[in-house]
Amino acid sequence: PKLLELAEQYFSLSDLIAIGKRLIGSGLIGGKSVGMLLARAILRAADPEWDMILEPHDSFYIGSDVFYTYLIQNACWWHRRKLIKREVPLSSAEEVRTKMLSGTFPPDIVLQFEEMLEYFGQSPIIVRSSSLLEDAYGNAFSGKYESVFCANQGTPRERLESFEAAVRTVYASTLTYEALAYRAHRGLLESDEQMALLVQRVSGIQYGKTFFPELAGVGFSFNPYVWSKEIDPKAGLLRLVFGLGTRAVDRNDDDYTRVVSLSAPHKRPVAELADAAKYSQRRMDLLDLAKNAHVSREFREIVRKTPDIAVELFATKDRDLEQRARELKLKDSFPYFLTFDGLLAKTDFVARMKSLLSTIEKAYHYPVDIEFTANFLENGTYRINLLQCRPFQAKGDLTTVQTPKDVRPERVVLQTTGPIIGTSLAVEVDRIVYVVPEAYAALPAGKCASLARVIGEVTHLKEKTEAERVITLIGPGRWGTTTPALGVPVNFSEINTIKVLCEVAKMHAGLVPDVSLGTHFFNDLVETDILYIAVNPDGAGNVFNQQFLDTAPNRLEQLLPTASVWSEVLRVIDFPHDEGPRLFLSANAITQEGICYLGEEAGR
């Protein structure tokens, strides 16, 4: 209803006619399409100057009725209905997903696909999910459904086949376990979820046989991570990458991005310039037109081949490295590393994005998050392509709690000076689920996924006496990674019952807990109101009491007898309110102070 009110307020008749002219099939155009169009309309209404700054979108909309027709034509409708009515288990969805990946489209729809592809020619396009429930107030569906890039090269027949495969992939993503579990967790499984699609010309520039935007990222009108006293959470935050924006929304565990507070853009989460070089983006995503594929490449490799890029706008020169290379007569040295300092200091980009986010937030009466690209012209001006806009499911107020200062050192289990992200919290913890760093590091890679599944079982245990159990999940490296050597590869649906997620910087030298704001994984944490804390055992003001965690009684075998083989790696420590010591956690997101400590014995 809120989005409908906004649409009635900001869409003109000509806007609606323009949508109708680009509609394939019939039905609704879905949440992602509406969010993108609405944000643009809000900006234009606020200031006509935005017409000069926003890159025009070039989009087609595949109506939601096409999805239903596809399900019926390919004999998938009944099985899907049984899934959402819970007549069959969610785990049986794979059968119908497989069928959806090989289905056919009605001839009249194929004809409209061909006409659209003829219009785009060989320009790269992206097929994006735009379901009826997506990007709405209360449910972001962040990363739950697929988006597929089509480099869109080759013969008309090859391009059509590639496009149809992309549509099938997005349709089938409605029945992944992760998507179904998200809907079930939020009470939406039986809601009428139809999949419309948004097909857009990819924003970017062609350099030889590669295609990418110079800048991409995500933006928030509210910043849930305050790493300095100079930061105003209400000013917003950006997460920037060079190249395609997939690096900004997916967790790339071998790389970093630039996080920018819009109230203090010069304040990095890392302190020293040497750290900035160490924790800067090294790889970029792009479309390889020769291979007709979406690929990752080294930033330095692409810049060397592409002299037209205004590299000093995005990258900083390491003068020490340049000097050493000169002294050693090295001709192959590449002294640049991505900081975006030139962009932030020499252009009005920060002020422009701050204005963009606050204007849309004011209209929504709610924090928003966006995805965008920007491309720069020779005269130094730029155009922003606003790709997506949705309500950001943050609380909109970090609040504050007092962290106790008088806890005896031997009673401290964890202590951190940040990062702490989320709503400040003071709770009594009922259960710690702890992955032993050394034991996890010794696991064969193939067993890491099995451990992740066991963690999912433990965090979803239903016990007879259960009220709302407060669970803190502690483990080494990065939770939700796809690289087991860097952390535990859980899916979000496996840990959506926890209250606190703790990453301990104990995987290997040089890996810091990455503040992956803007990734789908982090949006899930924010939306579910899970507090994120990181502990660096070697950092000043940080404590990691591994002796306590390693020696406290482990209830894993008692709670889940089938998981007893994992008891050396996975420990479940309970803190009953009626016996033994009680465990308390206080975390202040404003001051970036957090402590988890043992209280007095129960009953004293």
C-alpha cells in the first residue's frame, strides 16, 4: 500500500504509457522495476536538474503473467503450489527447479523477445528478478533471486538462446531452498509470489573487447556502522567498486571494497595509508565480449591495456613503490591501488549522492538502499545510473547502551573495539555456538560445507522449554563465505535464528573481518536485526578468551546425537538461568565498544 501511494503521487500518465510500451506479455512489473522507476520520478520531482545527472535507463519489463504461463506450459505449476502450501517438503523443490531450467516459452512471447533483442543489438543486457514481493517495505529479498548478465554477442539465434537461458535461471531461482526458506521465515510462503523481470541495457563503456562501468556501488541513506566520532549515521554510506557492481553486492572473500561515510568521506575504516593499500580492491568484474561471459580480472591488468581510463580519479599512486621500482630499474611496476580518493576529494560526487539518498528517503519516510553505476565524461562531468531502490530494513536509530567498565578480566569471554554493526544491544545470552578455529582450519575443504549444515541444525533446534533463545554464533574468519579456507560457508537461512554473529580474525595472517556492508549477506543480517561484531585477538582493547570457550561443557552430542563426530570442531555452550554462571553481552554501535562476560552464579 505504501508503494502504491508513492506511485500515485509521483508517476504521471506519460510514465505509465512509457511502461506499457516496453511491457512484454501482460501482468505486473514487480517490485524492483517499480522501485527503480519511482526513485527516478522522486528525484525529477524534487529538482529538474536531476535529468542532467541521471543516465537514462533503457529497460523492458516482462510481465508477471508470463511467469505463470511458463509454469503451466512446462507442467511445473502443481508441484510449485504443493511446495508453497507445504504439502511437500521444501527440500523437494530441486525436482521442479530442474524442470524449469529446461522449459520452453510460448511462440508469441518468443517473438517479443526477438524484437527486444533486435532493438538492443549487441549491447550487453542484464535480466533481473522483479517479483511481486521484492523490494517492498519489510521484505527486501536481498540476493534471494538471480540476476543474469548477457554479454549479448553472436548471431541472433545465439543471443536469443542465451537470453532465454537467463530468463529460465531467474524463474528457477524462485524455488531455491534459500528463497523458500526466506519466505517461510518471514511468513510469506503462501503469499502469491509471481516473478516479473526487468531487462536493462548494462550501464558502462566498451574498452576494446571488455565492457564495464568505471564506478558501481550500493548506497544507504542510513549508516549502520559508525567507526569514528565524526560520522553521522543519518548522513548515509556508500560501498564503491571499480567495474561491475557484482563486487559490491556479493561477498568476494579474496578482495575488498571502499566503504565511504557520507558525513566523513575521508575517514576510512582502516587507519593508515599502508592499510588502505593492503585492504583495497584488486580484482574487478567485467563483461568479456570476446568470450561472451561475465568474468573477473586484475585491476592492474585491465588498466594497463586501457590507457583511456582516468585512473587517478579512482586510484592512488604508491610513491614509495614507484621510487623502489625506479631504483631497481623495474619496468613492469604498477604503483596504483584503488582508493577512490580523487573521486571523493576532487568532484561533487559525495554531496550529490548524499542529496540523492536524502531526497528519496524523505519521500519514502523510511531509510532506503540503492544500487547505482557512474560513468565519467572527458570534461570531468559524470552521469549516475540509478539501478535499484528499496526500503532499507534498518531500525533507523542505532541507540546506545552502557558497556560495563568494571568486569574482572577473568570473567571476560569476548571484548572488541569494533567493527560493531546493527542496533546496540544489552542481553543475557542463553547459548554460544562456537567453531574452534584451529580444529576448523585442519578440516578438509570438503567437510566445511557439512559442518555448515550441522550449524544450521543446531541453530534451529526446537526444545520443549524454549522461549525466544538468545544465541551468539562465534567462528573464525568470515561467516557466509564461499571460500572455506576463509571462514564457515553457511547460508543465511541456516543462521537466521541467532541474535549475535561474531567473526574472529583467526583464519590466516592478513585476513581481517571484512565489513561487507551492502552485500546481500549483510542486508540479511540488518533485516533480521542480527548484531554483527568482529574480534581481533591481537588488537588493542580486544579479548578472545579461547581457554573458556575450549573448556566449557559441550552440549552438542546431548542436543544432536547424530553430530557427535563434530564435537572437536563445534561446541555448544549453554547458560541456564537457574544454575551455573550467566552470560551477558553489551555492545554499543555508536561508541564501537562491546563486551561479553560471565556474571554471577545463578541463584546468588
